[in-house]
Amino acid sequence: MEKQIRRQFQQYFGKDALIAAAPGRVNLIGEHTDYNEGFVLPGAIDRNIYIGIDSNTNRLLNVYAEQYQEKFTFPIDDVHPVKGWPTYLLGMIYYILPHKQLSQGMDVVVTGNVPVGAGMSSSAALCSAFGLALNEIFRLGLSRMEIALAAQKTEHHFASLNCGIMDQFASLHGKAGHVMKLDCRNLEYEYIPFDFPGYCIVLVNSMVSHSLASSAYNERRRQCEEGVSFLSRFYPEIHSLRDVRLEQLNHHRSELDPVVYKRCLFVLQENQRLLEGCDFLEAGRIEAFGKLMYASHEGLSRDYEVSCEESDFLVEAARTFPEVKGARQMGGGFGGCIITLVEKDHTDHFVNGIQEKYGKTYGKTPDCFIMQVAEGARILA
């Protein structure tokens, strides 16, 4: 694809380009822990957004998107949110260059193979690739974490999505053969080996997107905050669910709203699963890790209640395939993809089988995406 975007840039703008690439991501375990100052375990994947870029003298941002056959032009002296995906590019300019008056515009070509809307964070990949390209071409000297934070601000204020830092962090800091244990309290991270050549990651898309996901997400944040507020009356050291011990939560179970208790219980157990899972990965115990994924899904479905009938069906169906070692809902919930760990030599058997089972029950064929953990964002030259 690198040769393809170079050729497209030459054809469209008549000159050579600097090329940057940034991957999408998956999160192996650790859902709804980020806004509770917990841990997440993402990995970059072998699907990327590619940016070709060069400066121009007309003080315009000229953008051509190959896969959509779309082109846009924006004056760089008037950067503000717009409808559609170009808002991510404009946001990165705004937050990476807030106090720098650009003397030049930019010509940009965008292409890639990160599916949109499948939970692989294509928008974070777009922001990461473009941010890395801006940093390189204008010699800004920014760290990857600074670029990730600018991408998060872009999501918040140019795309109106109040997301955490995981997606942007994973895209920019990914490392082949490793996932990243990210502490969402202080943004410290550690690379955890994920070098299992006999396995691959398969995402199975339920093809379901529920409109209540956003409001339910906000409600669960509020319920977690309610639990923290109550427990902090007895334990002043508690500032988030990260500070709560299971025995403290259980000691006050009868005093808590039953739903609030379940929400808090899930977060505490999910953090513990993630920490145990890192130990299993370091020991090469992929099957033990997979069992934690199943346990994570049970918690997401039963205690946090962010699954749905279709996702539950897919996870239970995945259990019937011996080549699948673990499966769970991935992302915010209420549809989207489940993530599975599958023996590589039997991937086709699983994909064909899960599509057949789902099709017979729901009358539609789920998209399946096969991938490996791969390198993070990079400049290709």
C-alpha cells in the first residue's frame, strides 16, 4: 500500500510525498476501566491508515481520499470543526500547531485498510498518522504521547466524542509481538509479550449498533462515580474505583444500590483479570488468558450490562469451536465486534462456522476480520 499511495500522490499533486502510517487497534481485555483510572491492554494491528503529505505555497489544506474518491480544500487560516472525517485532520492542525502560524499549506492523500465503524479505531489511526506526518514535515519535535493527547483533544472538540486516551496511545506506541499494559491513571505503560505465531485475532462484527450506547455509557460512568462518592465517606483515600479494594466494596454491599454495586464489582474484577492476564501472557499461557476473556464477557453482560443478545450469541457460539481459546465483547458495548483468539491453522473453519451459525439465527452474515498484533505509527520516508 506504500507504493500505491506514493503513486496516487504523484498522480494527484504531481510531486513526491512523505508517507506516514498508523494502525488501528484492538483491546484484548480491560473494558470500561479507563475512565475509572484502571488498566487497559491494547495492541496495534496489521491494518493501517496511510498519509501522503507535502507542503504547498497556497496556504490551503488540500485533501484527497483515495478510497472514497473525495477531495476537500480548507484554508489553514480558518481551522474549525466540520462534518465528516476531514474534521480529524483539521483538529490535529489546531491542537498540534496552536501557537505556530503556518507559513505553508499542505497537500494530503489519505488511504488505508482499517475498517470504519468496526471498533478498530480508524479515527485514532487517522489522527495518529497525520499528527506524526505534521511533526515530521514541520520539525516540531513532539513526543508520541504529545501527539496522542492532541488526537484525544481532536476527538473531544472536533468530533464531539469524549473518549479516553487508549486508542490514540495504542496506535502511536504499538510494538510488533507485544501488547501494552497502560495505566490510565498516570499514563505509564509496559510492553507485554504477545508472540504466539500459532494464533491470530479474529474480530466478528455483530452488525448491530444500538442508539442507546452513548446514553448508557454516560449512565455507567455516573454509577461508578456514585459508588466512589459513597465509599469515600468511609475511606478518604478513595478517589476512583482504582483505589477501592474488593473487601471494602463487599463490606458496604448492603448499603449500596444493587446496580451501583454490580457496576463497581465489574470494574474491580476486570482490573484484576487484566493484571492476571499479563502474567499469563508473559508465561506463554494463551489458553489461561483466553479463559479470562470469557470471564470478562460474562461480567460485561451480567454485571456491567453493556452486551446485547447478538454479542452474547456470538461469544457462546465461539465457545463451541475448539480452535477458539477466548472471546468477549470489545469496545463500549451494545453491539459492534467480539474479539476472539483462534488457532491460526483453523481460522477458516471458525470464520465459516460462526458466519453460518449467526446467519441461521439472525439472517445476516457477520463481517470477520483476521489480524495480528503489529508495529505502531511510523514514518515510511
